[in-house]
Amino acid sequence: MNDRELPESDFTHASREDVLSALFANMVIQQTNMALMLLGKMPHPETGQVIQDLDAAKMFIDQLEMLEVKTKGNLDKREERL
């Protein structure tokens, strides 16, 4: 396990809905960070280099738009704000 993963015990007292909400938020944040990195808006976390790959960034942005469409009306207020 790396330092970014939560031990399973951290979810012991969370409801299934809370766990799924946290996983959804994590996925949206990961997709957003990848898009920002590939747009050259933030450095690569391991190399510190700024890279730009607009085609790859578009794929992540398109995936975020797909999530927005597919989850419309099925998110709680926190998820909608995210």
C-alpha cells in the first residue's frame, strides 16, 4: 500500500454510500488533475516537468463531461459542487 491509499479500516464505520461518494470524488479529482497536467497547467508530480498533450487532455475532459451527463440527477449536493 502506498501513502495515497487509505487502509481498509478507515472505511470500517463508513456507510456504503459514503464510501462510494468518496471514491467518486477521488475519481473526478484524478481526472481533473490529469487534464490540468496534460494542458501544461501543473507540473508532472514525479518529474516536476511541465508537459503538454492536448489530445490526451481532451480525452480526460471528455470523460469528465461524460460523467456529468451520465450522473445528472443522481448526485448529492457535495458531488454536484465537485
